[in-house]
Amino acid sequence: MSQNQPKPHDYAPAYTDGLSREKHPLLRLAEEPVDPGSAYRFIHDELLLDGSSRLNLATFVTTWMDPEADKLMAESFDKNMIDKDEYPATAAIEGRCVSIVADLFNAPGLDPDDPRSATGVSTIGSSEAVMLAGLAMKWRWRAARAATGADQSRPKLIMGSNVQVVWEKFCRYFDVEPVYLPMEPGRYVITPEQVVAAVDENTIGVVAILGTTFTGELEPVADIAAALDELAGNGGPDVPIHVDGASGAFVVPFLDPDLKWDFRLPRVVSINASGHKYGLTYPGIGFVVWRSPEHLPDELVFRVNYLGGDMPTFTLNFSRPGNQVIGQYYNFLRLGRGGYRAVMETLRDTAVEISGRLAEIPQLAVITDGSAIPVISFEVTPDAGFTVFEVSHELRAAGWQVPAYTMPADAEDVAVLRIVVRDGFNTELGRMLTDAVVTACRELTGREGGARPQRSHFAH
């Protein structure tokens, strides 16, 4: 047999190879390689056990993009974002993305022709962005305290108990004392009164959430800013605000452009956003932008002479693929303001239609209807005879992933279900989902006893 002729096993039926017939080591490397097709089928088939990402209504993360975006991202998997001299086009695109985000959030002093006028970075999701924003607030607070000879040993960060767990991580990793403002049944956002009562000279900043992960509600950023302005004007601490816009910062500018929550409020010094949520890009891409360069301390910016160039960096990681930034830029270029507005209006309308149908189910009570951002939260009425956890269990059996969880501190007795409406989830899928909820409630109402799924706490 010549070297170029196919071997007999090349023609064997697909599922008759060694991986299909024999036990293969999974926790250690095998002694011999296998052919690419067999390896692909083996992994592909195991992944069939995962739920469908399109039917995962628990996640905010984008699960659909244009095929052209898929192609561009696949073409740039191999480009390392940190190698800016080797990949100058990717570096330029990242700078444009940061400028677009800063402009969307009304950062002052931007030059439309100079990406360097925007102060910000792209990150791996909002988790890294939160860490960077928190560090900047801590460094500025520490510098201000040092200038007056004041104690710097007890930095505090004020936030609601409804924050995402990454804020708890930031405080633990970087030695900041978290001050959690409690929720209560019927109120799942922080209030200006709570914030002012908690502020003292050790406060590095206040976190206000634009779209909480529990209910999708917008915290009253402008009211909090006004209360802090009054406090500072009366001789109290001058405390900055960071807006956690992971869920809502790519929604509110298009659905409610007149709402002041961003850099139009002078007290807002930084904002993070998740491109891989309502920025409509696959995970993981995020951004953090600052009001101006003075709000990002020079001590945090490293100049690295690496791989042929001197470059300023402010990141927690080093190497990462350039494909997420490319995907985000594709969306910015492809959609523009009009396209994003159309997407967000469609998602809002779909969410409101779904919540309207849910409100007609006697055993359910809607908390948020999806009109602020396309997130619906609802609870089971006390006399229903079943729990949200049972509803979630029944929906999972029908293929839908709808999370059920208890609310945060001082509202733990309230348990809710949440639906995140994302791009690619149309009104017909919404109708099928609400039909599944109706069926689940009907079957749970008519059942006789039996074990009930246990309560769980929200983790995302």
C-alpha cells in the first residue's frame, strides 16, 4: 500500500473506532493519539447532555450572534490581545470599542477622532472590570487620606446585599470592608437614605446597580448622587459612585436615553458593563470606563516592554484571545445606535408580553415586568400550594431552564423565578414558555403530596 493511499480503517463506520468500543482514559493522557474525527465525535456527543443554551433563561450571557460575527471571531481566536505591536489592527479596534462605550455613557471631554481621550479598558467580562474599578477607588481614597495624614487602615465599600458575588470577591481579595445595605420584602434595591446613613470617612465609594441580577431593577443612581452631593455640601465625606452596569448599561441608553445614571452625574466616576450580556457578544468581554484620567491613578497603570513595544496596561490578566473584542466591534459597527435600539425595544416588548401572560396565572405574582431591562421576576402566591422551586423543576423537565432562588439579606423569605429575555428569543418561544408555566402550575395544583425540591440561594 502506497503512502498516499487511505488505510482500511479510514473507511470504517464512524462509531466502530476505539473511542466508541473501548474504555478510554479520561483523567490522564492516553499512550497513543486518536484521529481528529473520533476525538470530535467523542466530545461532541458528551456535550449533548448539556442543556440548550438558547433555552437557558437563567443566564444573561449572549447565546446567539450573526454568522458573520461567528466567522470573524473564529478567524481571530489565535491573536493574543496583549501583543499589541504584533496585532496593531486588533489593538486599534479595542481602542475604538472603549471609545464607543465611553461615548455611550456620556463621558466628558472625549475627542471623536482620538481613542486615547477615553479612559478605560476592555476586560474579561464585568468581573475583571469590577476589580479594576474597585482598585481605582481604593487607591484614590488612600491617596486623599495620605495627603491629610489620616488613617488608611479601614477602607469600606458601600453596596446592597443584592450585588453580584464578584463585589464580595473584590472586598476579600483586596482587603476592603464590605458594608452591605439590606433589602426587605417588596424592596430589592438600595435607597439614598440607606447610603447616606452608612457613609463615613473610610468609605472608598458606593456601588449602584443598573439592572440587578435578582430582579432586573434599576437602582436610583441620580437620587443617590443627589443625597451624596448634599452630604458633601454640608461638610460630610465626598464619596464617589461606581455604577455596576453589567446587566443594564447596554440597555438603558437605548430604552430610556433621558434617564441620568451615567457620567452626566458628576459624582459617577466609573462604570462597568458586560459586552457579553446585552452588548450582544459571546462570552467573555466587558469594559470599565472612568470619567477622566484623574480617576484612574497612575500607580495602577503598568508600562510593559514586551514583545517589541512599550505599552500601558491596567488588567488583572495578561494573555487573552482577541476574538471577543473583534466580536464586540462587529456588533458596534453592524448595529449602530439604531440597531441596538431596535434589538432592545424588541426584547423589552417580548418581555412585557411574557410578563403580561404570567400575570394572568392565578398562582403567580409578577415583581418586575421586563420594561426597565428585559428581565422578568415573579413569585408564587402564598395560597398556591406549591413553590417556585417546584415550578423551576417542572420547567426543567420540559427543557426550559428558569432559575428559582431566595432573595438577599432580610428578604430571604421571598423566593422568585427569573426569566432573562435575550437576543434570539422571539415571541413564539415566549408563548411556548408561558404555556409551559401554565402547564406546570396546573399539574402542581392537581398533584397529591410527594417530595418537593429544596430551596436554593441565587449564585450568579
